[in-house]
Amino acid sequence: MKIVILAAGIGSRLGNPLPKPLTMLKSGKTIMQQQVDNISEYFNSDDINVVVGFKKDLIMESFPDLSYIYNQNFDTTNTSKSLLKALRKNRSESVLWLNGDVVFDSNLFKVIEKYIEKDQSFVCVNNSEVGDEEVKYNLNKDGFIKDISKIITDGLGEAVGINFIAKSDVKSFINRLIECKDNDYFERGLELSIQKDNLKVLPINISDFRCLEVDFKEDLDKANKLF
């Protein structure tokens, strides 16, 4: 399995001159340092690939031992195209990927490990909140994700930015990410794979763990209170 951190974006909503993954938490760690430390508790850090773009040198200098993939179009594309670059580099492997702005409790890996071992594609979700600005989901009759986007009105919960694609599903997912528009989030690629390829994606509820994405200053304040 390969692990991908999506860290190419400008992150302008937070108002930070640095790449958002380098945002310092009150714990004394940056968001990305916390991510790498958490990953290293359960997986091999040699398997981490970071997709960089905006001020990439700052991230690479901060984490010189990780592997990097450069999205040269970071200012005109969204996460669908950053993830596409990463999957093309790892098309024969299953991939666990994280948004570069998600702050989380490492214990949630205890929940998702068994699904990784089964090679079951999944999206981690928080069913205790359904924010208007967040990526939401609903289910089909078999309990797999039917729709996943920001525009869903009957969402059962929100995606938290930690996801897994099984080795057997990577090829079709790559094809659907290619179909995505430049400004699409990677969730659009999942939707297309679900609709066109019958991709079976489970929602894994991690509501019992501390986990949130830092988009705005209010989110950063909340993360600092949680951690």
C-alpha cells in the first residue's frame, strides 16, 4: 500500500502565507508533522508520497525524507488532478490518501486497518456533523456510498479527508479522475466510478475520534482546542 498526502493547494481561505500543511498547531507540531507522526505509528513512512505545488520547497525542506510528486498546475487545478498524478505513479498498488489539512487522532487507524487488510475501498466520515460547506454523502440500499459531494441536501454525514482505494479499483478510479474537470474535488471521481463502474465504497464512521479539516481560522481554533 502507498500513502498519499495532498498538499499542493494554496489554502487561501486560512489566510496563511505558508502552505496549509505547514500551519503550526499549539501542540508545537505542524499539521503535516502530526500526520506523518500518526501514519508512522501504524505504517511505513517510506511509503508516503506527498503531492506538492504551492511553495513546494518549504514542504520538501521540512520533510526531506519523504517522496514527492509535483502538481505544476496547482494554481488552476483541484484535488482530483493532484490525486490523479499520485495514482498514476502507484497504479499497481492500493492507496490510502489524506488531505493535507486534516488534523486527526492516530487511534482512528485502529478502525480502518481491517478494511485496508480486506482491500475494501472506503471514505472516512463523521456522522455527528453535516456542515453546509463540507463534502457529504448518502447510501444505496446495500450500504455503500451512492453520492458524495458538497451539494447533497440529504447527507448522512460528512467526509473528513481520509480515504482508501483498493488495488482492484485503482484503474477505474484513474479513468474517472481523468474525466473530472480541473476544478473538481477527487470526490467527483469517486462519484463517477460509483455511477459508471459500480465502484463499491464503504463509509467508515470515525465520529468517536478527534478529526477535522482546517479550512478557516475557526477550524484552526477548534483543532487547537481538540488537540
